[in-house]
Amino acid sequence: MPPTTRSDISLRVNGETHALTVDNRTTLLDALRENLGLTGTKKGCDQGQCGACTVLADGRRAVSCLQLAVAAEGSDITTIEGIAEGEDLHPVQEAFLELDGYQCGYCTSGQICSAVAVIREHAAGWPSAATADVRPDAEPAPLDEAEIRERMSGNLCRCGAYPAIVRAVARAADGSKVTA
């Protein structure tokens, strides 16, 4: 029997389970966009450098253009379409709208997914490369501009909306219930 190049997989995306048959080389990004019609996640560089394809996999950031769909089986995937709770926008989405944290909007879905994870990571006490004191007994670093810029550095905005993005992440972190 010749080796197969396709696999039957089950992906849980935005709280719903989907059965798919995919080529083993299909990226999670392509499965989301082409097989499930979830086009909010964008294909930017297709090399893991821009962050436009960022989704949450089990609550952590994942660059979906570099992850194979077959490797995502068993993970709980959240795309930009699953960030809001029904008609209620997520606090990060609200902050992006209120503070104009987007321009052309192409990178916005990846920026928002990343920001949700950044706020959660910071709240859990995870240090970043900008964190001055990383000793286990140190006080958590404030989520200031330097921390936000470092933590969001994997997401590029070709329009240059960075000042508004930083303000939006800071606002969402101050008073949000970051779930998703």
C-alpha cells in the first residue's frame, strides 16, 4: 500500500469541532482560511516573520503559517472570529477601536490575538526580554510601553500604527477581563 499524503483530522476552532481531510503539508493557516472559511486570520509573509496569521492555540500565541494543521489536532484554536463573546467585543477589540489601533487593518487580527495572549502572559508573571528583574522572587514588571513593545514585537504593522497599538494594549490590560 503506498504511503498516504492526506490525513483525517479534527480541529476545535472557536469552540466548534470540525472534521477535515487535509494534505499532510497543509498549514493551520490554510486549513482555517481555505477549509473552514475563517478569513480573519491573514496570510502576510507566509514565513512566520510578520505575525498577521497569529491565532491562539490552547491560549498561547501561534504563528499559524508555520504550524501544520495535523499538528494542531487536539489543540483549542481561537481565531479573531472567536475572540468576541457573541455581540460583545473583547476588551482588546474595544481598545483597538477606541484608540485607532489599526490603519489598513490587515495586521489587526494577528495584533489582537497576540495582545490577548500578551496580557494573559504578563498577568501570569512571565518575563520578557525587556523585564529588568527576572528573579523568581522579584515583583512583576509593570506592563509599560517597553514591556508591551517587546512582547508585541513579533507582530508587524506596515502602516506604523504602533503608538496606538501600544496604547490599546495598555488600556485593555488596565481594566479588562482577558479571557478567550
